[in-house]
Amino acid sequence: MSDPVANLLDPGNDWSNRIRSRFAGLSPELADLVLHLGTATQFWDYRYKVDTAWKRRTKALLKAEGAADIVQFAVRELAHGGSFHGMADPEHVIRELGQGKPPSPARSLAVGVLLAAGWVGGDSSSLAADLALVARKNAQAMDTYYRVDDRLSGAAFTALGELRGPAAMEELWALHYWVSPSRPPQKVLVKSIKKAAARLGVPAHEVAERTVPRHGLEADGTLTVGWIGRGALWWNAALDAVVTVHGTGQVTVDWIDEDGTATRTTAPFRSPSGYKIRARADSVDYLRRHAQRIEATLAAERLRLAALAGEGRTWLWPDWVRYYRDHPITGVLARSPELEWEYEVSDGCGYRPLDTAVRSGGIPSTARVRLRSCRRPPQG
């Protein structure tokens, strides 16, 4: 007689093979849980919203002895290697694009264990790290190429929003920084951040400063676009271009021709004459909109930072470095001469001027930073 649990696992799927031995010989209660989780995609719609009855049943089944352990094990294995699809080779992925393979029958189970991970309770630190790694791999927010799976990343985002404890919140902040806003489930990530922040009582102004989109920009303020191997891994475009946020706050797009010639444009970032004929028009239009979104974020940050001067807020040095000085968009404004920052250490000497151009100067992690004045809003 066939084993219903074994039938959920796919012999051609690396994740299925990694968990097969652990999922063999389960108690009736755990088998019911696994079979239920295997129906996840039937009760999880395209808006990444979990069916209420399915969620209620999942929570009831998670009360079985050993349920939390088996869910955490399955999530840990999803974070392993190439995650669910077992693909971390760019050339392999390129060769398989457009082949239209049917989805693995184990994929619904993978979605189910990710969603269930948000409700297991207990110590969440290691589980939060595993969920975040699954999310990054399946949302293409890694330096190595992994096959994108929006359902899996969306499920991981959802679980992190449900998971209790500050560890999940820290992972969500980091994911918001690394995951491209162009990914469909990014809205789920934003929703999960708001939910977790509200549960932990995080003030609205902290949520605002910790969720400034990076728009895929590197630390130097550039975004290189092209096919896999020629640009950002998460964006495969039928053109070559570089978007740059300059130290002055100006945004430019360098449109690169086949011979390597670059033509620089500013807002509204029109491409050179004839460029749409040589490249795909939809890629050109999308890049223009992306550059315009970066400009909009810069404008919003100018207003936000200008308003900080009258608030009297202070930041711990590591937080200020992370969310202000080193952010590829906020940092351009925070380092501008129009903003005057100062810091205080526990030596009784009060606040002293902070040179934002200095990368390190022996400032301790316990130091407090504040904005002394804003002579005028930085202009691009």
C-alpha cells in the first residue's frame, strides 16, 4: 500500500530527498499535519493570503508532539544549498528558462511548512534565520544566482511576520533592504514588517527610517543592469545600463550601446535616439520608471531628514551608520554638508561635531548621534 506522505515527496527534487528519511514512519498525528501542509497552495491565493480555515486547522495540528521539530527541520533543509529548486548555477538556470516544466508536487508541501513555521512558537532565533535565508534565495536577494520562486519567498515573509520575538523583526529589516521592490511578494514583506513592528511596539518613525527602499543600488550608489552575468542578478534586462545616485543627490542613467559607448541622461531619463530599436522597448521603459522611483525616494528622504532637525532624536552609533550613513540613498543626504551631525560618548564632554566622511574614528558602539541642524534641505 502506498504511503500518502511519501507520495508528496518528489524523487527528482533535492529537498524532497533531503527530508525523506525524517518524514518516514511518522505518527498518525504528524502524518495528518504533513498531508495537511501539502495542500497549502490550494488555500493560499495569488495575493499571498492564507485561508482562515486552513490556518486554524494548521495551528491545531501543530499541537502534536514533535510537530514543531519536523517543521523546523523542513525549513532548515529549505535553507540548505540551492533551496527548493536545487539551482545555484546561472548557466543552468539560463538553459532551463522557458522550458515550462510542471511544478514539483512537493512545492505545495514546501509552502505549507514555511507558513506553519510562523505558528510553531518557542525559541525563534534560529528559525527566523532559516526563514530569512529561504526568503533571500527564492527572492534573488543573494550574490549567487538561485532560481526565483515567489510563492516560497512570500510564504517565508508571511511566516516571519507571524513569528514571535525580536529576531524575526531584525531579519525582516534586513530583508526589506536586500529584496528588490520589483518582486511580486514584496508587498507581503512590507505587510509582515508592519505587523511585526506593531506587535513589538516599534515607533512609526523607526519603521520609516528602517524601510527606505534601496532600489537595488550597491553601496557605491550604482545599479548595473543587463543579462545574467552582466548586471544585477535579480534583473535580467535586454539592454546594458548603469543607474547612479551621485554624491550631489543627482540621479543619472548611462545607456550603453553594443560597442560600449555610454550616453548619460538625467530625469526624465529618456534613452538615446534609436536605442529602443536596438534594445527592447519594455526594458527601456521599466528602467526609466525605476530611475524615477529612485528620484522619488530621494525627494521623500530630503523632506524626512530636514524634519529631523527639530525632533531632538538620537541614535545609537551602529543604528545611525546602518540606516543613515551607509544607506545608498539616505546616506547621500546624510553625508551632505547641509546636515550637521554630532555625537556624544560617556566622557562628560557633551556632544562634538561628527565628520560623516570619516569611516572609522574610534567611536564606540554606545555613542549617541543626533542631527544638530539642517541649514537647508539638500537639493539634487
